[in-house]
Amino acid sequence: MLSLSIIVATVVDHGVAAAMRTVIPDGHGLGSLLLITLMAAVLANLVNNLPAVLVMLPLVAASGPTAVLAVLIGVNVGPNLTVRGLPGHPAVAPDRRLPRS
């Protein structure tokens, strides 16, 4: 867990935060919150839920609790909406049943 935090902090410090600040909206309207949720869902599909939260929460924390909630919803719901994100989906998980004898 500590090493993941160090890796995410290093990546964020070397340009990811600056790039994401330019595209993350800072408004409180429905459109801004939906865009934050969509960005969190895409990021959670590209990396994983925890790194996505570690990257996005510091960037949206100043926008208030609704933006933080939008990030949390995005990283939790987003991977479940894609085949790649479903761990129990047959296209992702191998068939682990024992062969019949």
C-alpha cells in the first residue's frame, strides 16, 4: 500500500496533476459533476480504483463534497459498466471449474 502511494505521488508530481487540472471542471453544476464522474470512471478503467482516487481527490477537494462524491461514484460504478472492469465476466475471468472425471 505504501509503495502504491509513493508511485502515485511520483506520477502526480511529474505532470499528471497539471494535465488533469486543465480538464477537470471546477463548477458545482450537474454538467460539471457528471464530467468529473465520467473522468473518474475512465481513469479507474485505465488504472485501478485506488490510484484513480489518489490522483483525483486532491484535485477536486477544493470544489467541495459533491465533487468528491462524484469521484467516488465514478471510480466505483465506472469499472462495472465495462467488460474489462467486471472480474467475474467470462471474457475477463477464466473458467475455474474443476474438470469432470
